[in-house]
Amino acid sequence: MRIITTPTLKEAISVVHDALNQKKVLILVGKCTVQYKGRARSTLSLGDRILIIKRDGAVLVHRPTGYAPVNYQRSGCIFYAKLEEDRLKIEAIDQKHKEYMKIFFSEITLVACLDLRDPGEFALYATEEDIRRAILANPEMLEEGFKPISIEKEVEPGFIDICGLDKNDNLVIVELKRKKADKTAVTQLAKYVNDIKKRSRRVVRGILAAPSITKDAHILLISLGLEFKKINIKACMESLRKTEERKITEYL
Amino acid sequence: MRIITTPTLKEAISVVHDALNQKKVLILVGKCTVQYKGRARSTLSLGDRILIIKRDGAVLVHRPTGYAPVNYQRSGCIFYAKLEEDRLKIEAIDQKHKEYMKIFFSEITLVACLDLRDPGEFALYATEEDIRRAILANPEMLEEGFKPISIEKEVEPGFIDICGLDKNDNLVIVELKRKKADKTAVTQLAKYVNDIKKRSRRVVRGILAAPSITKDAHILLISLGLEFKKINIKACMESLRKTEERKITEYL
DNA sequence: AATTAAATTTCGCCT
DNA sequence: AGGCGAAGTTTAATT
């Protein structure tokens, strides 16, 4: 781990070499120009930027504004760095995709070779309750003509997420999963459907609603005569958001 | 400009406040967790990351690998930063898009408040010669049935980029521009077309081929009975790349 | 590996 | 400011 502020180019390149050789993360801040050639071509004239080279060989050049990097390379690059007259030159070559980028630093504010450990897990999700509220607010999200019933009172099986009637007045039992549904979700749904079938002379359909489903679970689901409905998390959140806005508007 | 390595959380938050108040660029490296709620929701458990907050209120959280940020906010956020027990909490709120993100740092390796100036211009382009070679290699790119002629010998007007025959055997004069075409490009093309018309009894069409065209130029173009063909720079580069690969293959 | 579809797509151009 | 379409899109899922 080496961090130097306002280093000379010579000091800087030593840190750069360390980072590249040891596959650590490099941050370089300073005045630079960038050239790119590959699927397209680009040039970027002199200015202050933040360069990040990651362990996997991904490269980002960021300007002081804007979400997107002005120049980048995807992971898998190989690098050459050297001192050239009064500039530090870094080449990033993506041989596989035939993409080539070079950066010339003429002045460096900060160079850092970082040993970052990141075992953390990233989870993108909506809660089951989010999905439930979204479907109740916008039942067509589940199926055209779907009408939820008695969501307030918990019926005896106790843990049915949503039940309702389809456009043909068949009973529909919905099991929700906030992430990829597995076999346990299918058996759970099957149990509820069977319970209800015993007590009703209606046709009873079972729908497993989730962002995705494992292959095994889907095979089991079909063999049991049940159905899968893919839920779009983003659409759920959008729907909820609109509902909330509507609620606010109704109060104005 | 303040840069501190392994600061205490107290030292760090002072730099964070400086950066946010003075609308400078903030870089924070350390152990953190992230939560996001907006169009979707996400959580990210503890790990080493690089946080960048830009002048325009854009936020990036980068892990040690991967091109894309694991969490982000678009420009226009407002921020709240405070010390909370033994964590530094930063909230980034995008009121306009109703996106909310919070980051909790428990350990900081590096904090930097940077005054970056970037007047540089970014230009994405293909050279005129690139475009020419691409069209000659793949004439349908210009128009279905287009056949280039005599590109080797420079004809008298001298500076015609490409000429050829369309599927109806009409003469076609092509003027290339590597970036947005303006009125001068149109008058240039008009001149060549008129020159050729005087010497030929064929129908002579004039096509201005460029990535885009100014409104004024397009109006003038139409009034002169000329045509515009939008050129996709990426498609040109892809075409060239394939041609080069083919050439190599032919030698094997 | 190649192709397709979705993305917290982002980004620019036009209305 | 909102809507549409392209992007050095990226990324995940599927064939």
C-alpha cells in the first residue's frame, strides 16, 4: 500500500509499476490527455482527471463531473507504463476486443497503490411486501383481468401471499418470492393450492410470482400444473412509486 | 486540496464536509457498506471500496474489480455527511429521480478533497479516410446497390471523396465528413455535382455522408436536391476491422 | 463461444 | 423538461 501526494513523475511510475505488477488497485489523479482506438476512436485533450486501474485490468478515466467515465477499458487489459520525456505514459491494451488506450500524465496530484479486499455481497431486491403492494396496486402486473380478494383477512392456511379471481372467475393463489424461486417455493405453492382445492369447487390456479426461477423448480412447477409469472423488480418499484405519488396527489 | 491517508473518522469527515461544501471532488477509500433505494433496492455488505463524489453531485462506488460501479447516483444529488457512533455516514439524495443512497464507512484508508479543472475536449471520431475505406469495403453501407468506381484515379475536380453508380446506373457523388456536416460541406458537394453534371448526360446524385448534419445545412441540402446519408462511426470501424481480419485470413 | 434480452442502463438530440 | 433512439453501451441469461 503506497500513497504519495504530488509525487514526481519518477516517484509516480514506481508506484504505478508496483500496482500493475502486484495486481493491486491504482488510483492516479492529475493532468492528462487520453487517446483511444478500437471499435471507434477518440481523443481527450489536457485536463485534471481521476484514473483508476482495477485488479482485473479494468480502466476508468473520470472527469470532475458526470456519472460515466470519459474513457475506459473493460477488464482483461494488459499494461505498459513508462516515463517519456516529461510525461508518464500508460498504455492499456485489450487484446481480446482489440481495444487500445493510452494516457499521458504531465502532472500528478495523487498516486495510490491500494490493496483492497472486498468479500461483500451485493443484493438487488424488492422485499416480498414491496412486490405484494405493487401487485395489489396494479393487479394487471400479474395477469390481465386479475382481481385480488380479501387481502386484509388472513385466510386459514395463513400464509398465502395473494389470492384473487382471474378473468374467468377461477380462484388464483399467488406465491411471491423476492428473488430466484427454488423448489421449496413450488412445493409451498402446491400445498396452498391443494388445501384450497379441497375446500372449493372452483377451478384453482397456482401462480409462482418471482423475478426468476431455477430450472429444476420450473420443471417441478409445470409437472404440478402450476404457473410461473416473471416479476420485474424495477416495474414493481415504479408501480409503487406511482401509487405513492397518486396518494400524495389525492391529498392535495 | 486536502489529502489524508489513514485518517481518523473525525479527520475524514472534516475533509468530506470541505469537499461537499466547496463543490470539489471527493475520493474516499475504505471499508464500507452501501444501501440504495429508488427504482430498485440494494444492499452491499462490508468491503473495501473507492467512493467518488463529483462536483455535480454524481456518486460512484467502485469495488476492486469490474468496469461498472456497484452503486451510484446520477449528478444532481444533495448530501448529508455525519459521524455516527463509530461510522462515517454519507447520504446522497437525488430528489428529482427519487433515488436515495447511504454509505457507512467504518475504516478509511484515504480521503482526498480535490480541486480538479478539466477544460479538455473529448472527440469521438473516425478519420475521413477510415469512413472512405469502410464504404469502399462495404458499399451497401452507403446505399443498397451502390457500386464505387475509379477511386484509384483522381478525376479532374480532384477532391471528390467517392463516386460510383447506384442501382439504376445513375452517377453518385459522395462527400464525406468525419463529424457533423455544416453548410460548407453542402456547398462543396453542390459544386462537385454541378461540375460533373456539365460533363455527363447521366442523372447525377449528390450524397453527403456524415455522422450528423446541422439543421441549416440540411435545409440547404434539400433545397439543392442533394441527399444526406447518416454514417454510423461505430459501424465504419466494425466494417474496417472485419476487412482487416479478412485480409489477414486471406494470407493464412 | 455466440446470441439475445434486460439494465437502478446512460446519454444526447429533438420537441 | 419529457420522450425517443443510439451507445466504444454493459451485463446477465440462454443456446
